[in-house]
Amino acid sequence: MFRNEVRNIKVFQLIFLFLGILTIVLGLYATEFRLTQFVTSHLSTHKVLSERTISLLHRFRIMIFLSSAILVLLSIIAGYVAVLKDYIIKKIESGHLVEKTISSIGRFLDLIYAIGTNEKFLLCLLVLIFIIFLPLDVFLSPWGGFHSEGINLQLPKNLARHGIYATLTTRGFDEFTYRVSAGPGILIPIAIVFKLFGISNYHSRMLYAAFIVLTAIVFYYVARNLYGRKVSLLALLLFVFQNGAFSGIMGADAYTPALFYFLVAALFWFKAVETKKNIYLIISGLFWGLSFQTQWLFLFAIFAVIVTCIILSLSKKGLGSKYYLIPSCMVFLVTMAWFIFRIYNVGLRQELIHLEEFWREHGHRAFGANTEQGVISSILAFARPIVSLSQIDLWGELQLFLIIPAILYVIILIVRSRMSDYRSLFFISFTLIWFTWWLLFNYDLPETHLSIVILMSQLFIAKLLYDIWRCSSAHKDSFLDLVKNKKTQEASLSYVLKIIIICIVLGNTVLPFARDIGDLYNYNLTLTKPEKEMMRYIRENTEADAVFSGWNWSMPWYVDLDDAGDHIIKDRSTYPPQQRESVPEYFIVSPEWPLLKVTDKWPSVVNESSSSIKLNEARKRFLEENCTLVKVFGGDKHKWLLYKVNNDKLVQSHQK
């Protein structure tokens, strides 16, 4: 009987193997072009495919290859089952099946631990992942076509081409500079890259990819100095996959470069404490100044230094005042140096106007309230923590079940060390200050503004998980012996803890990785690919002297990011007569960032309040009355609209 069952299993093995090979051949034949052509010709009534259909066709081939992989895997498993069945029968007869199985589980867990803590294996794995996916990020980034990268890259483009750090419109430079939240700490390096290698958003993304790799290396070095090699490996693994480095690179994003400067500055500050040399304090302050001038929230680093010095002084292990005064002065000097450069570049009056506009545009994010109405209402809003916590997924995004125990555990270790672990104290202070600001004052973009808290917490989570694993490995007996012996029954929980830790680590690496890969594919299909098609059409079909315009966040920043020159960008929100020119002019409507609900067939470019709806209707009328639709790129929701502006009609309407 058992022999027949083994024979049947082998038959299933051959069937699975045959079907797997067949689906691989089908996947190689059914290219995306052939699928699209077949469905358009035979199944589409109007010979036009919807965005959803095109997306399904692109995914269909991936599903074919995935199915073939599953079938081949089932074939392999069937082969192992046939062999395992004989093994199980023999073990049942000998009476040692249960004990051997449980002992095997214990050895398997130890094997996973040995592999997971092998430095060469993990580093090679991360290097392989970076080599494979960072190039995909550069060329398939879902940020392609969004306004934030396009407008941010205007500043380094103009600095490299014209020597002016500002945006460019027909009304001159610096018209929209206040809308750029990324700072010179990342934009000046991009300008240098543009000057050396040419103006292209791909060049900026390559630089950002380099910052990702450098940040991971520095984070590993910091973790190793704090908690040793094995904790640093686990922390690096969690950090890389939580960083979202594979979901898309935005070539002017500020957080990763700012984090790099912050970590480098922290290392120099620790070196200053160890050697008592002022030069390291000066260098640390310089890097913290760069971090602040990259993303303003990293000013919390100076707050963390002050808090650390205060706590150490209260514990009678205080540091001298120079350890926070010198870095603070350096941050101030870096900030003033940039302010002086801006005055030299655009003039004092223009810089003051810029700072005022910047405060109006972004100040609400600092205090959680409309800065034009003041901040008192925000400070007195006791419901702010409830609002902030309701904006995110506490289990998935914030990971409170891990972050809170990990932070408490590290605080306990700091106290037990009698405050001698000033490194951990600094990072804990920085993380808690940032989280407190987010909880009490965060206004919008909750996941973005919380990202650094999550990334820094991986350091503490890795320390907690490693110490739990190490304690659970104290007993060398088999799991079955621990259960039988009443004196060691409590130690049997160590195996349960190991399983939980493995599940947590896998959940925090595999799941984010799968989500990022899915985002990279879907956003490239719906956003980046249509933007590339539009840019190709513009290069091949529009006049050489053509200019391009748009309104507010829908302005076509991307048409300026090449070495062909300035396709002068206009602001069409008001469209005064003096902006009209006799050159060919095109108007671009782009997918709004963040993606908002569409109205009718038009993308909504503003929040849907009563006043904004009226403004959006006026913009629709402008396009209907004064422009001719040339071509639509993309699907129903995430589409690019290219119009030709009829200047003759505009002149006639103005004369009337």
C-alpha cells in the first residue's frame, strides 16, 4: 500500500514538472506586445484598452512565470515527500518520530540563526540586492513625473547652468523657490553632478542611490560601535528593508542624505568625547549643519546633544559646555553661510521675501497649525496626539509593539550602565524628541515625517531581539528533554521565543521588500511610463523653440531637465497678457501630487473645498476655450494631458 502511494506521488511529481516547463514556454512566448496586440485585435470592441486592462496584461506574464515557479516547486516537494514517507514509516516503527521531529526543529532554528548572523552571507546578500534593484529604481522610479522631484531639480539645474540657485519662470528667477522643501545639502551636490555629467534626473537619482548605500554603511558602523557585530548585522538588515530603498528613488529627496550627515556627525561627536579634542566637535557641528540644511527637522540633533549633556550632568558624569556649544555654533555658522550666499546670489530683499514665503508654505508643518493664524491654537489642541496616531497604522507602520519595548529596554540598559553609555543616550534622546514633535505638532504627511523615528528605532529593536535570542540559547538541551524535565519547563519557552523572533525579522524584511517591489512595478506602469512617453513625444513632435506652461503644482518641470536649454516655464494660474509670446506654446496638465480624487475626466489640482472647486472649474474653462488637446498619455486617473495654446484666441478674448 505504501509503495503504491509513493508511486502516485512520483506521478504527481512528473505532472507538476511538465506543467511547470509548459508555463515557462508560454511565458517566454506571450510577451507584453503580443498580449496587448491580441487583446486589442480580438477582444476589444473599440480597439482601445483601458488602464485597468493594460495593467492586467502587464501582470499576466508575471503571473505565468510565478505559476511556473510554483509548479516546479511542487514537483520538487513531491519528490521529497516520496522520500520522506519511507523515512516517516521507519521512524514510526522505531517510536522516535516525535522526539526526532522536535529536535530537528530546534536544530533548524539554530541553523537559521547561524546563517542570519554570518557577516559575509548577509553583506553579500545586501550587496546583491543593491546591485539588482538600485538600477531599477533609477530608471523605473515611481517618482518619475511627480512634481516634487521636478521642481526640486530646478534649483541645481539653474545653479549649474546660470549660476543662480532658484527656480526660473517668465517672471524671472526665484518665483517658486519657496515651494522647495529639500535643502542645499542635497541640491548643491546634485548641481555639481549636473555640472560634471550633464542635466538629467537620472544623474540625480544615481547620486541619491549613492547616498542610500553610504547611509547603510555608516548606520552599520554606528550599530557595530554601539552593540557589536551581530547586533549591527541584524540592525542593518532591518534598516535597509525599512528604508524603502527599493520602492523608488526620488533624486532630490532630503531625508536619506540628511540622515547620512547626521550619523557621520554623531560619530565625530563620539570621537570628540573620547579624545576630548575640539576639532572633532567642529567637524560634527559642520555635518549637523549640513544635515539641518538638507532637511530642517534634523535640527533636533542639537536638541538631542543638549538633552544628553544635561542628563549626564545630572548623573554626575557631565560633559563640559563646549560639547554642545561648539556644534551649535557650527550649525549656526553653516546656516549663516548659506544665508549670505543667497543674499549674494539673489539679493537681500529677494531672500527675505523667499524666507517669508517659505514660512507661509511650510511653517504649518513645524507647529501643526496654519502659521498665518499663529501657533497658540495648536499648542492648546490636546487632541493632537489622537489625530496624529489615527493617521497611521500603529501595527504596520509605527510598529508600536516593537518600538516601545525596544526603547524601554535600551533606556534600562543606559540606567544600568550608570549613564556611561552616552552613545545610546544620544540616539534615544534624538528619537524621542523627534517622536514627541511628531505626536504633538505634526500637521500632514504622517508617514514621511515619522520615517526617521522608525529607521533609528531599528537599532534598538535589533538590540532587544538579539539579547532575547541570546538568553533563550542558554539551555542546550533538546526541546523534548526540556518538556519532560519539570525543572527546566520554563526554559522550553526559549524555542517559542526563537520562532517569534524569526517571524518578526522575516516580517520586517520580506514583507516591506515585497511591498516595495510591487510599488515599483505598479507606479512605473501608471506614472513613470506615461511620463516617459509624453517626454518622447515632446522631443520628437514639438518645435525646437517651443515653451511649456502649467499651473501651480501641475507645472511641467520635467521638460526643463535636459541639456537642450530652458523651455521657459510659465505660471498659467492667472495668465496675464504680458506673459504671452509669439513662440509656439504648450500647456501640460500632470498627475497631481499627492494623487487626489479626479473630477469628471479632469485631474483635480487642488484640495476639494468649495473655493478650490470653483478655481478648478475656471482652469478647465481656460483649457477648453483657449487650448487644443494634442494627446493624452496614461490611464483614466494618472494621465498627462498635452495641449497646444492658441495664442490668437487669447489675444482676441483679451481685446473683447
